Amino acid sequence: MNRIYPPESNYLMSAEALRQPHIQFLTVQKGETVVGCGALVNHGDYGEIKRFFIQPEFRGMQLGVQLLHALETRATALHLPCLRLESGIFQPEALGLFTKLGYHQREPFGQYQANPYSVFMEKSL
């Protein structure tokens, strides 16, 4: 992400931040190899999807769909009313997946500010 977006439009969470108790981090494996990941951040009144990624050579295998459903299932178990996310304009595969699975565009939320590189999305659970 650092190569394709300017620093002020890059909202990556550090590995240390992902270890907090209000965050669930899931991985997708093919055999012993981790090929994707995604995090659910519990903000109390909504959940946020962070670090959602499937390695390019494993896309098209429905792994992203399975991972997103797993994150949604966990959010539902936490009684979160919706999931929100920030993605980038240079990630059409991710935006297409989110749209296909019921996410719609919305205004910036939380700490985010509007910028030309971000797309903000939400899905009611």
C-alpha cells in the first residue's frame, strides 16, 4: 500500500495494533501457506474491516468471499449492527467483492477524512 498511495491516504494498522483485545485477526491458508488475511475491529457501535487481503495468485477461488463471511459472522456474534471499511481506488478487485457482497459507499467515518484515494463502505448486519 505504501507504494501505491500517498502516506496521508494510507491507513494501515501495525502488527502490534492488531494484537489488541478488541481486534480479531483471521488468516486464510492453503496447506501450510497463509494466502490472505483480514481483521475485525470492534468499535462498540460498529465493526471495521482492516487488513483485508488475498494474494493475487489466489484470487478468483472464493477465498475473499469466505474470509469476508467469517468476519461478518464474528461481527454478528458480537452484536455489531454494521461493518464499515476504507479501501482504495486502486483496488478494483476488493471494491468489486465488497459491492457484490452488499457493501455500499458512505461518507468517511471514525478518524478518517475524505480524500481522493479512499472509498468508504458499509453493510448492515
